[in-house]
Amino acid sequence: MSGSISQDQISTLLRRNQLSVTEGRRRILEVFMEAGIALSHHDIEEKTSERLDRVTVYRTLQTFLEKGIMHTIPTTDNSVLYALCKDTCGDGHHHDDHVHFICEICGTTTCLDGLTIPFITLPDGYQVSQVNMIVNGRCKKCAA
Amino acid sequence: MSGSISQDQISTLLRRNQLSVTEGRRRILEVFMEAGIALSHHDIEEKTSERLDRVTVYRTLQTFLEKGIMHTIPTTDNSVLYALCKDTCGDGHHHDDHVHFICEICGTTTCLDGLTIPFITLPDGYQVSQVNMIVNGRCKKCAA
DNA sequence: GTAACTGCAAAATATTTGCATCCTT
DNA sequence: AAGGATGCAAATATTTTGCAGTTAC
């Protein structure tokens, strides 16, 4: 399972974001890549507790959010999930507009940055600077 | 200021949602109607501290979220705001799709339920059941 | 070697729960 | 009168901070 995750990929992602490669950062990225879905802070703590202190998890996630490597996604039950954005991993850049797709069956979260957010017509005089969409539904696998 | 907020309006909203009219619920709705913007839990506590216990604020907000009278809105700094949805106040119904507009200048939050969320094209086979949009920008007043 | 990351301990905050009392209908 | 809402006290949980030791480059 973790064999499919390349350490090179992780190192590259970190370096592209001007971050040193450390145990905490590597481990947290591994967890996200293995999971493939958005995780709560609690989930992450659980999956890293053998190797990382809770405080390191807080600080690392904070760093990742600031760098735009991860994003937070609100849930309907009023909690927050952390998601690794795939295309961000690729190019190390942070985009302003985001579409997150969350599968209601398997929980898979996909960051659809490639998707163009359609123009919406707002009341007269309103100016849009940033749009975030959260799309809930069923992913390809679970739709059938 | 609070003179412009009708107690009738508040009572009606509560009754439409099968909720009894109590001090805590009335006071919290007043605060939101006076403010006109989305508020953090901390804001709400502050504005009600003279009359309500902190625990009542927690329980009342929870109730309002369950009834769909209010919604939570994630912010870019990873915290959560509570917003009273205007059209929900009107008809007492909860809609699945939501568009929230947040003015980056004055903080005014508008729940644009009347707005039709445009169809977005997702990867093959994906099914959409609910969409939430958060639009950041400048409201009419602040755009000029 | 130096700057930055990490773990530990502890403080500060935030949230939940139990229960007795009061209010709404 | 009865069920539910509220306040208070206290238990939990969450998040932040300071500092000393360790690691990455």
C-alpha cells in the first residue's frame, strides 16, 4: 500500500513549496496519499500517533494550509476536513478558485482545480473575487 | 436599531420551524438581524453575554443548524461563521443548494438561495446531489 | 554551523454533559 | 401540568505556547 507512494514525489512537492523535508511533513503527506480522501484532524492524529506528536500535526497542517498544499473543506455536520489537492501537488501552486467533489458513499475527495467554475449572475453591482464550490454526490465508482 | 426588528417576524420564524419561542432563541435571532452579517461563535457569545449563558448559545445554534434556519460558512483562515439565511427566514424551509456571498470589505453575508447554481460538467459518471458555493467579493455598496 | 522542526509539559480555550430550576404552551 | 429550555458546575476536548533537544541543509 504505502509502497505505491514515492518518496521522490513527496520530496519534490515539499521542495517546490520551499519546505524542508522532515519526518512530520513526510509522514502526514504519506497518510493523505494512502487515504486518498479528505481527513479530519482527529483522523490524521490517529494515523500518525505512533510517530508524531499532536502538536507537530497542528503545526504541519497549518504550514500546508499556508502554502496551499492543502485546503479545508467544511462538512454538512459543521466540522472541517483537510484535503490534499492533487494538482497543487503537481505544480506547487495555489489557485484561488476551488471545486471540491466529495463522494457521499465512499468519502473520496477530489480537488477539481481543472474545472472552470461557470459564470454566475449576481445581483447588480456585485463583484466576484473568489469562488469556492463544494459538490456532494457520487463518484464514478459509487454511482453505478 | 433593534426597533426595526419585529418580534412577530421572529416568532413566526420559530413557530414555522416547530420551535417554541424562548428568550435564548429570540435574542440570538435579534443579534443576527441587527448585525446583518455572518458571525463567529465568539461574536455571538459576546453580543449575548449579558442575557444568555454560553451553553445556551451552543445549544441554540445547534438547533438552528439542524432546522436549516442557519448555515455555517467556512472562512479562508479556517474558522467557521454562522449565517442566518434570509429566504429561509421567509418560508421556513431548508434548501439543499446554497450560495453565500461574502463581502471582503464590509463583511456582509448574503445567502443567495434564489440564485440558480449553474450546471457544471464533472468527469464522466459523477453524480451531483448537492452543491454549495461560497463567493467572495465586493457587495454593491463596497464595489464602487 | 545555523536555522528550523519536533516533542514534551503546561497553559489557555473551546465544547459537552448532568442535573436542578424555570419557562412555554 | 408536562415537556422542553436554561443556567450553573464540572468534565472533556481542542488548540496554543515556551522551551530544550534534534534534524535538515
